[in-house]
Amino acid sequence: MNMKRILAIVLAVILTVVGLTSAIYAQPQPENAVGLSFGTHAIYFAPGNTFSNQEVPGQRHWTTELTNGLSDPGSVIPNATVGLSSGLEFDFIQEENLEIEGPPLYQWSYTEITPGGHAKAEASFKGSDHAPLYFKPGFDVSRTFEPTRFDGSDTRPLVIVVTPQDEGLPEFGIEIRIPQDNPELAFIESWDGPPSEYHLSPDGQMLSIRELDPQSSETFVYNIAITVNPDPYPVEILPSVSVQTRIGPGSNYDPVEPNSSYVKDITDMCDTCTWTWNFWDTNPEDPEDPVPVEYPISIHEGVSGVIRFEGYFVELSNNEVGVDFGTMWSLHVPGNEFTDDTVIGREWWSSNVYNMPDWTGELIDELLVDANSQVAFNRFDPYPDVIEPPDFGWYFGDIPQDGGIYVSVDKQQPNIPVDYTPGFDVSREVSPAAFYGPGPHTQTVEITIIPRQPDYDRTNLWVDIHAEETYLVNPVIQMPDPEQGIEMNLTEDGHHLSINPQSLPPIDTQWDIEVTIDVELQPGVPGAQFAPGVSVLTGEEILGHNGFATGNQVSYSPDGMGTWTLRAQGDYIWNWHAGRVRIVDLAMISEEIEANDVFMSFHTMYSYISPDDEFVNNGVLGQRQWGTVLSNQLNDPQSVIEWATVSLETGIDFGNINTDNLDPMYNGPPLYRWSYSGIEPGMNAPTFVSHEPNDPSPVPFEPGFNASRTVDVTRFDEPGWQTLVIKVKSQDVLNPWFAINVGIPENISISASIDSCYGATDYHISPDGQTLGIWQAMPNPAVEYTYTVLIWVEPGEGHPVEIRPFVEVQRELSNTIEFFGTCDTYSNGEAIVEPGKWTWDMSGEYPVAVGEQVSCSIRWEPQFEELINDVTVLFQKFLTYIPSGNEFINNGDVPGDISYATQIINAPDNTGEPVSNAMIELVPNEAFDYTKPPVPGPPYQWPLGSIINGDIRQVSVLNSEDSMPFDPGFNASCSADQTVFSQPDIQTLTITVTPQEEYVDMLIIDIFAGGDDNVIPKILSVDGADDVIIAQGGHRSMIVKLTPALEEYTVTATIKVIPNMPQIKYRPTVRIYDPGLDPSSFGVGYQDSIIYYMPEVGTWTWSADGLYQWTWLEGNARAVLFPRDSAALITEFSISQMSVDFDATQPDGDRIAISEAFITLGEVAAYDLSTDDVIISVDGVEIIIPAGGFTQQGNKEKYTYSSLSGDEPPEVTMKIDLESGEWSLKISDIDASVIDNSDGVEITLAIGELCAVEVINMHVGGLTFIADQ
């Protein structure tokens, strides 16, 4: 068995079978009355097959039952209904006889209930009860039925054992059900047990047992024979068992007054919940009016507790799929042994799917695995195809029979700790542990396991030996000789061996495993230490967490993880199990044996910066870079190189040079020199020079690979994960290796670190998480290598950031290493390579090796951009004058209303972020009598919600009597090209301002377009302004003139106007003001709130979720306000009935009739039919009734027009009743051929300046129209 299929655990299966008989135990019968019983049952769904007496939460189940106990055989109840009045949504509602399905009313109907007959209704919760009823039943109970699978006909015993635990236990009842409907497939054949009352249903599907006088000293054992006849498919069956007893007071049937109805309060359901029974007969004279029928009524009540073992019946008719859901507890051990103890490991989760070989031979069609979780996963196996937290998805395609898949999710950093005891000792010994030279080499591995814990299932244990290839070694495990009772599986590449014994030795007895591994050192590796990884895993069942599911999916929710969901095309039988696995992992060892020399390497690099995320192999020009590394690889910890120098003699003045340790006296050309001191063993002394970014002679080269860099998220508003995907495919069969370097952009305002890497077997993440190195030996040209890197990003100081990491894919073009020898020593040397002569010198004489390498790389440069949302807040005292017309001429002081306002300007920027959950609070010195928007107080609070990027918001307070004279300091006017709208149109608003004073330092023009129910306006653009902010949605615009001169200043605003009524009048509010900002009040801060005190007002507080770059100022503003001009002229216009009749025999013989139509005028609408023409247009057919043509009925607003006989056609009759709002029109003898319903028929009615339009869709056949009612 593969190590990843680690949950082959057989557990008890629970499926849902909802519903309950009225009472299993004995109950009284009504005497010569209609008996109504009302029961509350607390049902505990016990996991597994055993229950021990204890207090448990019962899911509430309510029943009511009618029993016709009338003594006269002819006393048939003709009709009865029972209603449940409840606003609750139940998990189960009896569907039989249900005619109204609530909430708030559920109702069942019954007919012809003969004496002795019954009618009932039920409702219940299962798992979602918000107020379960706790009870202690007073007995133990168990169920045994094995095995549960039937491949052929057989009879097997179901054994039920009930042991009373409490003195005075009332009678109890047992109900056994076969959870299916076909008695030919399965039925109860017989039973054997105590002399109790037994009742078998006619179809053999249910057996009731009543034990009337149990004693606490007795044990009741019942053997029930179950016969199963599978046809044509095998079946899995487990009968359900319920044991019920009274847990509260009950009553006999108590008589109440005869009546045709009875209402029973259900206070343990809700305060207003009721059962209501009604009895009635059909009225032969009026079937719609039933006749109530009174009966003598008796009432019975009771409360019971039920312990239920649920059952299942599954025909294995479809492809059976095995599913294991695992909760994994693992401990990583760096050494060679582990002694059993309680440890702190980490928790993670897995899901296995196995297409079990069966008679169908079918594959799993397009398997999808989904994990929905709030856990911030950062480790996956394999990496998901979809990452959209909280959803993670994997697509596996088709899975053949005997095939499977494995998925795991993990939060590696920081991990999820868990305390557990593995239950065993494990140790590993390897011989030899170190390898030198080309080989071949063979290693013997001895593993010892000693079980320690008697409580664990020691038959469910796996050992996995993993020996992955690294840049140092390529190990291959040999398949051990087969052993009886032990299953072993070796992967094709020889890197993984799993061992699964059928049984283990007794506790404290050791089990030995011996494995042989062939070990090959990678080219150029002189020596390495190696030991394979060893993982020991043992599983245990999670009681009650298994079952069968049918259909196209199955789900399971492990504790602490979320929910797994498996989906596929078609229907399957999902045989699922959930288990917990304890793991101890002895880590694999692969370490280089240190060389005992000083290694001096010289490298030449050709680098090409890719402008796109994807690079396709082709000839490119590379920037040249040269460098050296002096590496102290001496084994003696005391062998410190006291000093060393590296020099470069060259005539080149480089554009990029390593300045660390560069001697200022020799910073070239003609000589560059780097000086180092105290180079300890393991330390490196690097140098580099290059022409970047402008190499005068770039080198043409072909990298020999395709590569790409992609990231899923580049912007971070809060800490989160970035997924970097790097793909490389070699195009050169001689390519010995390629390497990948990943780096995080350096910036003090961001914290980012590389967390993990997937797809690489040999990689190294620096301790600080800032760099990642990946090495791939002997790449296969047929394989595209994909590496997924998870990077944790934390924006600094709360600012959002845009970030992309540096990525470089590098390959070797040539490489030579010369060993100068381990006997001779060298204190200095030289190498002549491009771009000049390198020379090194050291403080002593050491064994030296020299290497020269030429390589090339494709690079993607890093990106970092900090996104700061700047928010401006103004605190202002306004003096506002409202002129009577559309023009204001400044002639000195005018009366000004005093108000105090604060406004926020979230100007558009590169962040695009809102000010979240903004709140303004004012604690005033004294109360104001007006606030805008209106809020209670004081203190006053305005919750503004999220202020989107590009929006402007303002609140204000005032006392209506406060005013003072002031001089605005400018002339102003406001006009619109049109103000009346019957349909969407464009309004051009023109605003002029002419400063009259030199001390007008700034002008601001506010256009307030929103806040009007009559219209939906949107400011589209503003022309002629220095600076403009149009709020998102176009409801407001702020126009700024920073340094106005003493000359006319004109701006025009284009506004889209969409009327909400048939005709409206509209022009927006315009406020022009000098803000009078005080520079001394200027403030700025990166914070979550502003507190500002205005002496005349009080203390303002702005607050919001998160941190923002706040800028604030106070000002004394002088304003001229042109208020909104808005009114509804026509509030309703509709056509309800209309027809057009065409006369094919006469070109002018058509008729138009609008028989029902409506128009309502607004309060400010003015008309005079004596001076106003009335024009009606029907899709281009126009009728003009001239002024004075209508006849008024007295003083009423009712008017009639009829064309005179002898007038030229057409003949027109029109009525308008403006009191009721009705109007009609008849036209005959007219050419209506232009009417076309392809785009609707447009009807226009104009009365003078009043005009309304409606487009209707007429029926094409006869061009008739009746509005939907």
C-alpha cells in the first residue's frame, strides 16, 4: 500500500433516517371520544453501536396524533385538518398528507377516519436544534449486526442489549426498522427475547417491542433475524434501532368540552407555536363553505427520550469509490531515533480517493476536490489548481479502477500545534553513512519499531522509507524480499518504499526492517553523507465518522479544518471513512562532506532581462558580469584566513561594481582591489563587476530553455500570501543543470519572506526568507519543470503595496575545476580571464582549488511600489448668501447664514482604496437646532460607511437664527441650457466667477447633483478648471481654482439627467466659495482618526477602520449658494389599453383608439387649455388640438374635444379628466401605416410646455395592447 493511502479504517456508518412513531411504549386509548395526543420527543443520535447511560442533548421532535375512539362503528370523521403554526424551519416535516408547507403555517388534511383509525403530523430538528432538550435515559444499549455486506441471500442476527441503570425506570420501547421500502430485498424474519410485547408490521420492515415493567437488575437481550435477498446488486445494510422511554410527566386521555376544533400551545417549541385540529363536513348546498362538526374530545400529553442508532441500506449498483479523510498529527525528528512520549506536533489534513475495483469497471469521471476553510494554508500536496480563499480546488481528471489520488493541506508556518502520543519507539541505523568518489555505493538501512501503547490499533500501521534525489546524491531503494503478512510497494523511480504489516508483535516487542539502497554521487561531488527518511504512521478510527453517500459528491468537515467536498460527473457510491493518523518522521539526511581547501572561483555571466513574464528560447543580447568568490573550505575550525586580497587589472571603467571591501586607493581602472580580513571556515569573500545597465558590447547567446515568472497577487492591502510560479523547460539535451534564484525587493516599509517551495527536490531558503535557490540536475528536455513558491507579505505601516519578486533562471555554459593538489600549497596565484587579469593573495599557505565557470541567465527584475491613500479633511465655518436669481453681483456686505461643516476628500489615487467605516462625531459646546444629514444629539454622530476612492462627503450643523453680514468678494452666475426633462438627456451647466478682491486666495465650486428623488443625475465631465474631483458615481464635483486673478473664470459641467418621473424640472445645487484656509491649522498624520477642536463649535472627531495619511485644515469660508431647482411636473403617465385597426381597402381608413390612459400633474405644473395647444403623437402619427379647442365642464378640470362634422379627416375625439387623471383618444379615417411595433410604439402627450412619453409593446397580430394587471 502506498504511504499516502493511510486511512483504511473500518468504522461504524451513520446515515440519516428521520421520522418517529408516535410512541413506542404503551399508552392509553380514548374512550368514546376523539383522542388527540401531543408528544415531545428528545432524540439523541448515538454514534457507533454502543451507548452508556449519561446525560445527552436530544434533538426535539414534536408529534400529534388523532385516534377515532368513538364507540359507534358508523362514527366516521369525514374531514380533519391539523395545522402547525410556527416560524421555525425544521429539518424534517412529515410530507404525507401535507397540503401547506410553511413557515409560518404547516397544514395536513385527512378524510374518512373510521373508528379505530389514526391521523398524525410530525416536525423535528436533526443537528440544527438551537435549544436541545437534555435528558438521561436511565439505560445502556448496544446493537450488533455483522457483517453488513450481502453478496447473496442470507439471514443474520441483529442483537440488541438493553441494561436499565436507574431504579424506577418506566417502561421502555424498542423500534427496529429496515431502512428501505422493498420487503423482497430485506425483512425481519423472526425474533427471540424476553416475554415482552412484540408487533411486526405487515411488510416486515418494522418491529416494535414494549417492555412494560423493567427491573434495574435485569439485562434484556433481543435476537432479531434479518433476511436479505440482494437482487441484482450486492447490498450494505444496517438496521436502525431506537430505544424510547418517558422522561417527563404524561397523562391519560382526559376529556375536554366537545368542540369542532382544539388548539394546543407548544411552549417547548416557541412562545407562539400551536397545534390546531379542526373537524368538518362538506356543505352540500355550498361546497366552498364547510360545516364544522363537534365531537367529544380527550387529550393525552407526554414527553419521551429516545436513543437512536441510525441505519442504512445501500444497493451497490454504481461504481464504488473509497474515500479516506485524514486528520494528521506529525512530529519531525532530526536525529536517528524517537522514544514514545507525549509530544507537541503539528496538525494537518488529507483526503484520499480510491476507485475500488468492482463489477462496473468504470472510471471516476472528472474528479474535483475542494477544500473550504478559514485556515491560512501555506503547504499543499499537490499544489491547487484554484486558490480563492476560503476555497482551494484540485482537478484530477479521470481516475481508472484501482487508481487513486491524494491531497493534503497544511499550515506549516506558523503551524497548528497539537499534543499527542504516537504510541511507538522508532530508530534508524545506516551503514555506511558517508560516501566518497564515483562509486557504485550500497547502503544498508536497519529500522526498529517497538509498539508501546495498548490502546491503539497496531494492525493499522505503515512505514514509509523515502530517498529523494538531491544535488548531492541519487539514491535508489532495492525491493526487499517478500514476507508473509507484509504488504510492500516500491515506486517506479525507487525513491519511496511503503511497508504495511497485517499485524505487529505484542506491546514492548520490537519489529526489525532491513532495506538496501544503491547510492550514486552526483557529478562533481567529492563526498556526501546520506540517510533515507523514515516515516512511521499509525491510524485510529474517529467514532461514528464514516458512511455511504450516493450521487455525484460527498463532503466531510474535520474538526478545525473546514469542509472537504469531492465531486465527479455521474453517480457513485462513496464509501467514506474518517480517521486520525499519528506520524513520526525521521528526517532524510543529505549533506556535503566539506572539502579541505581554499576554493577560488571565477565566473562570467551573460544576463538578459525579460520584458515579459514569459520567455521563449531564442538568441538574445546579454549584459556581461564578472566575479570571483574566495571560499574558506578548510576543515579545521581554527584555520582562519587572517587577510586576503583580490585584484583585477583592467582598462575598463565598469558601470556596476561591488563596493563592499573595495580599497578606495584602488577603485580602478587600471586596478581594482578588494581587501578582506578574518575569513573563517565556511565564509566567502565575493567580488563582481559589470557593464550593467549599458554594456557597450553585449554578448549574443541562446539560453537553451523556455522560462516564465507569474504571480497571482501583486497588491497587498493587508498581510497575505503571494503565489509565485516559475516554469522552466530545457531545450538543450546537453544542459547539465539549471538554477533558479528568487529574491525579495529590499524596502524598509515592507516585510516579505519566502515561506515554502513546491516542485523542487533540492532548494534552499535563506534563514531570513529573503532569498531562495533551486537547483535542478540533468533536466529532461521533455519535461516542463514547475516550481510554486509561497511568499508571505506584510505591508509596512499599513500602506498597501505592489510587489513582484526578483527571479533569475541560470544555466551553465562551461565549467572547469583545477585541483592544485592537497600536498603543494599556494599563497597567491593569478588567472587571466575576461575582462582582465585577476590576482589573489592570502595571509598564509593553504591547499587551493581553482574553478572557472561561464553561465547565462534570464532575469525578471523586482517591483515594489508603496500605495498610500491620502485623505484631506476640512473644518470650516461657512457664511453663505443665497441670491434670488441665477446671478450674483458683489456690492459689499450681504446677510450670511452661519453654518459649521467638515468634509472629507478621498481624492482618486493609485491605491483605489476606500476610507472604511468612516464616522464623524461632534461634541458641541452647545446644542444646534439643525444638522445635515439629520442625526440625534448632542453629541452628534454620522456613520458614513465606506467613502470610496474619488468621493467627497460633508456634514454640517447650524442654528437657524445665526447670521452675520459679510462680503463674498466675487461675482458669480449659474445657468443651464435646459432644465425640463421628459426622458434621459444631457444638461450643460455654466458657472462664472469673477473675483473682486485680491485677497481671494482660492476659489472652490461645489456641484451637488445627488439627493433628489425626482431624478438620477450623473456629472460626466467638467471643463475649464485647474483641478477637478468628480465623486465616483457622479453625484458631486469639486472644482478648484488655486490662484484666481481679477478676471472672469468660467467652467462648464456636463450632467446626464435621467428623470424618475414622466417630466421633471431640474438644475443642481451650486456652491461657490473662498475657503479662507488658515495655514497655521495645517496638520498631517498617518493614523486612524483626527480629533480637532473649533472654539465656536466644539470637538470634531473623524475615525475609520485602518490607517490613512490624513491632512487637515481649518477655514472661514465665504460662499454664494445657488440652490437646487427641482420639481415634478408630471408624476404619472401610462397607457393601459390601446388598439390600432388597419383598413386594407382604404389608405386613410385606419383607426387608433386609446381607451384607457392616465396622467397626473405635479403640484407646480401649470397649464391653460385656452392658450395651450395639445399635441398627441402615436409613433409618428401626430394630432394637434389647437388652443381653445377643448370644452370645459363647468369649473371642473374635465375637458372634451370632438372634431366637427364636415371637418377634414381625421375624425378626433379626446377626453381629459385632470381630477381623476384619466384621458382617452379616438382617431378614425387616418393613415397609421407608420406605426411599427418592432421597437415598441411611442406615445407622446404634450399640453403646452408639459410633455410625457411612454413606449409600449403592442401585440403584433392586431396591434392591440392591454397592460399587465
